[in-house]
Amino acid sequence: MNKSLFLLCLICSNVFALELQKYPIVLESPLGEQVTIIENHDKTQALVKVVGVNHPIDEVVFLTDLLPHGSIQAYKYTYDGQQRALVTREQGYRCCSFSLYLPDTNKAIYLSELKDKRNKAISEDTYAQYKMQLNKGVQAQLALFNRARAIDSLTSALTDADATLAKHCGRKITTKVNWHELDNSTLQTYAVGAYCAQVANVLGKQCQNSVLFKAKIKPFESVDCSFSDELKLRHTHNTINFKTAPKEPNQIQFVEAYFRNL
């Protein structure tokens, strides 16, 4: 069974047991983003729909679980291969304060409740929309990890570091990563681009501080970066081979020490 079909079956099995409350919670931000929350009877799950955002989740209805999120709670769903908080809920004196979090951003969008929108027709329409999207596999597709998009995003740190190096060192040294050897878990867990950009960042900084250092690295044309269990740095005539180990501390200091003794 492929991942998309598995996720669809999992979501379907959950929805059959879903007994929703009659009236929704409707929230709105100062800029007009709107969130509809329809909880189940024991308030452990809810359908959540976000409207008015420039993002693929716009108008998609997600089945979420209300779970602890630090010291508060959050309606959590799966997006891009990971469980995320879509809306946080903090209990106050009288009721609650809510915040919306769009994927790929830590910025909170504060929401206030629209009491006059507690209409059961909204719940019925939202539930119907959810079932229609579920049959089309909309939520299942968004739940899958987008590897190509992740690699594009992670590559930006390398591009920036290489550009800074070229500016300060007066030459182009390209950082290369064999993305095919990295599994999805590594791409989701670690900022691969930032780890592999450490050599370029150090070279750029040392070029900026020393004209003599520019001459030392003149033969180099590329940095080959890979992930390993052990931190290593070696070089041939024109290539720097860097093995970064995410759990190893003091990596910048390690790279700086290596090139000081070049």
C-alpha cells in the first residue's frame, strides 16, 4: 500500500467514529483570516478549516487532534510528513485565546471569536466539504512529505554561504551535497543546508580577515559535504571533503581550527 493510500485509509477510519458538536467555533484575525473549528463531543478531536490565507491549506478541512503543546493545547494535524500545530488554544479566565500557525512559519496569527457565527449550518457545510476533500485525497496529499520542496529550501543556505564566500575570497567554491544519500528523516530533522554551509561560512570569514588566507585556498574548487556519525574534514588538491555529524558539538570551532592550520 502506498503512503498516500495509507494516509487516506487512516483518515477515513477516524472520521467514521467522529461525532461532531452542533455548533462551530468561528475565529477571525485582525487582517481577516478566518478559522472554523468543529469539535467532537468529547473535545479530543476537531475539524479545522482556515480561510483567507495565501497557502495550500486555504479552504482545506483537516481532522485534528487536541493535544498538549508545551504549557497549552493545540489542534494538531499532519502536513508535509510531520505532525504540526495548526491552531493553539490557551485556557484563560473565562474561556480561551487562539492563535493560527501556518506551515513553515513560527509567526502566530492571533484570533478572536465571532460569537454571532455559531450557526449549525456552518458545521454541516464544513463537514460536507471535509468528506468531499477526503474522497479526493486532498488532506492525504498534503500530509505526505514533499522531498523536492524540502531540498529546494535546504539548498538556499548553501547558495547564500557560497555567494558570501565568493564575495570575500574573490573566487567561486561550490558546496555540493549528495541529496540522494540522505533519507527523508534526515531532511526533516536537520537543517542540512546550514550544517553543510559551515565550511563556506568559515572560509568567507577568514578571507575577510586575512589577504594571505585567500592565497591558501586558491586551489580549491568545491566542498563535498556528507552526513556521518563522526566529524571529519580533509582536502585534496582542489576539493574539501567535509563530513558533518549533527550530534557533534563545536563544529564551527572544529572547522576554524582546521583551516587555521592549513
